[in-house]
Amino acid sequence: MSPALKLAIKALINVMLIWALNVYLPSYFSVIGGLAAYVIIGSLLTLMNMFVRPLLAIITFPFRLLFTLFTTIAVNAFFLYVIYEISLKMDPNIVVLSIMGGLTGWILVSLILGVVNWVMKHVL
């Protein structure tokens, strides 16, 4: 499979993941703005996975040896925080991202993102 096709599939899966989180976990995760908002947030997640995850993998390697699950949740929570901050700077008529439920919501959404990204990494 070509790298471009893999990237397109990963981006599509991330967009569908954002949609699924919005639909099935509305008490913890909310995206307002329709398809455009899903594509924007999914694209940001895909780009973060491409460019930032390798750097964070190197930085967090010693911790991952000791605390794999905690580090996975922490890295994905950091991704969510960066995407959340970027979405705050965008026009609210286009995209609004909200993660509700306090710490529980952040942990749950981070864990789901981590599991889906792990599956994508090993399947694609």
C-alpha cells in the first residue's frame, strides 16, 4: 500500500473517530460545526500523529518503559489539549470542540484515541 493511501485512510479513520466520539460520547466529547468540523479536527489529529508523535515517543521513552498506560493517556491528552487550543482560535461558526466530564472525560477520550491510533499503527 502506498504511503499516500495509508495517510488518506488514517485521516478518514480519524475523521470517523471524531464523529463517533461526538455521537456516542456526547457527555464527554462534543464537536459543533458538522462535517467541516469533523474534517478539521480529524486532520489536526492526523497531522499531530505524523509530526509530533515521533518526537514525543523519543521524549517519553524512559517513562513508557515504566508506565506504558499512563504515558499513552498523557500523550493523547496532550494531543487533545493542543487540538482544543487550536480549535479555540478558529471561527466558532466553523468548529467548536468541547471535552466535558472533567478529568474523567479527558482520560476516557484520550484512552479511546490511543487505542484507535494503536490499532491503526499495527493494521496499516
